[in-house]
Amino acid sequence: MTELAAVKAALKTQAVETPSWAYGNSGTRFKVFAQAGVPRTPWEKVDDAAQVHAVTGVAPAVALHIPWDRVDDYAALARHAEDRGLTLGAINSNTFQDDDYKLGSVCHPDAAVRRKAVDHLLECVDIMDATGSGDLKLWFADGTNYPGQDDVRGRQDRLAQGLAEVYERLGEGQRMLLEYKLFEPAFYTTDVPDWGTAYAHCLKLGPKARVVVDTGHHAPGTNIEFIVATLLREERLGGFDFNSRFYADDDLMAGAADPFQLFRIMYEVVRGGGFTPEVAFMLDQCHNVEAKIPAIIRSVMNVQEATAKALLVDRNALSVAQDSGDVLEANAVLMDAYNTDVRPLLREVREEMGLDPEPLAAYRRSGWAEKIVADRVGGRPAGWGA
């Protein structure tokens, strides 16, 4: 197989999981902006996700968020997804939208609140059993706003205890993916603020616990690709939540703010053996002012482009330059790949997959946008908290 053929083959195996919540209404802290035609139910979210997969060919799973996507029959929802060429992906827990969680969830000083939070996480594992999902994704808003508000070490003990109980409930082929975030909504301490804290907890829990890297959850200037390389080296990288940021957790389209950073991250994934199903490529975004489905399609395409460039890096030439200490040549090898226009290559890949070479144009021609605006009248549109 030629080098180019190998790159094409790899791109055809890529899978980017889309988030159910990105199809609903969202906004800023000041206002949620409604759009016509957004889904009203998890079933309709799956329908929209199917449109993304239909035109990209590489978005075969949609993640659920509980309780936003709670239904009476999860097995039926899984069948609904299967009928549309999809699977249900990671089950995302929600321990941040309940009045009881004002002072935390699994780290709360009140044992009764901690019990409620852990029971919710166990419910999410039950849902995994029903949907066939392999990943339980955990992000905790837990933290403190003032020095002395709570015992910092004690909160870590509570966190470890809660995680351990949920970890023991995991079944065969199921994983726990622990996400971290530097700050927000707590501003003095966050209980899982960085990759080191998440890694330490996962290491203690066992091999089914992995770290999730959300690309928007870092301080400005953080070298995210170093974190990725380290977690891959330790075999503890469970996946990504891809999005973009300018300042904090902006949740913009993947690759929109800093496409070079996304390329650098994807190079470490390729170089570190992370281009496998063991590392989940997930989007975690909110489309506040742009159309939902086209924005998700664009995000998937951006991830594809960064991946294609990463696969085109001449690793032999890079190794020679690195081993000889040729700083400029090593950098030039990376930049040559990054500056390659991979859009013609990806158009060829899509045509070979039997797809339209231009996903956004194909979606516009499909008439789906007009259909959902006409059909989805009445009911409660999905959005934050629904």
C-alpha cells in the first residue's frame, strides 16, 4: 500500500461522535437563543445526528446527556439510532443542574447529597446497559469559591469514594471517562481541575478508567499536545471533547479558533498510537448563533482536515532532523504537512466512500433544514436543561 493509500484508508476509519445537546437550543450565561426546527426529543436529536453521518460518513455515533435525554425505553432509542445507521455513544452524566448540588455533588459535605449524585451515576451505567454504550463520561462542576469553604483534601477523599463505587458497577467492555476543567462554575478550587488530578484518580481506580481531554478546558497557553502525548504514553487517554476557545470554555466549533493547535494534537495522537477505537473522538460544543447541523458538519470536517495533515507528516524525515538536532528542519517538516491543502484529498476520500465530496453542499440540497422547520412545530424545543 502506498503512503497516500494508507492515509486514505486511515481517514475512512475515523469516527467522530457528535453530542446530542449540540442539536438543541443553547446560548450564553445571559440568554438562550431559540432556533426554528431544533429537536424536541432525543429521538429527533438522533434524526439530526443521522444527517451529519449521512453527508460525512464519519459520524456514526451520538452521545446522550442524562437527564436531558431521558426516555422511557432506552433500548428502543438505541434501535431508533440503529435504523438510521447510528449507535448511541457515551452516556454523559449531569451533576450540576440540581439545587442540591449548589455546594457540589460527589464532593458535597452532606452525605445525602453525595448519595444522590452517586445514584445518578449508577443510573447512567444502567442506561449504558440498555443502550449498549461503552463509555460513561463524567464531568463534575464541584469546587469551592472561598478559602476555607470546605476541606480541600476531604473533597478529594469523597470524590475517590464515589468514583470507586461507580467503577465497581461497570460491566464488561464499559469504561469510565473522567473529564477535567480548570475552573467554572467554582473559582477558588475545582475538584478535578487538571489532567494530573484526573489521571491520579483513574490510576487508582484501574484500567477501565481513562482521562478525557476537553480542548477548551485549559488555561491560555497550555500545551495540550504535551498532555495528550503523556496520557497516550501512560495508556490512559480515553478520548477528546473537541471544541475551540479564545478565552475560556467558549465551546466554539472544533478547529475554529486555533486550527494549528488541533493539528498538533492530532499529530501526537497519530504518533502515539492513539488513532484507534480506544481513543474516542467526541465533539462537545454549543452552537449559539450559528445553524446547528451545518456547524456540526463543519466541525467534523475540521477534525478530518487536522487528522489528514497529521497523517501526512513525514515521520522518517522528522525523526532524522530531530536525531541530528536540526531544529529548523524538524519544524519545517511539521509545517510542510500543516500547510498542505488536504481538501482535495478529503474530497477523493468521500467519493471513494460513495459520498458527496462536499458535505455542507450535500446537506443544503437534502432539504432537511426546511423539513424540520416545517415539521417541528409545537412542543418544547430541546435545550439546556431539556
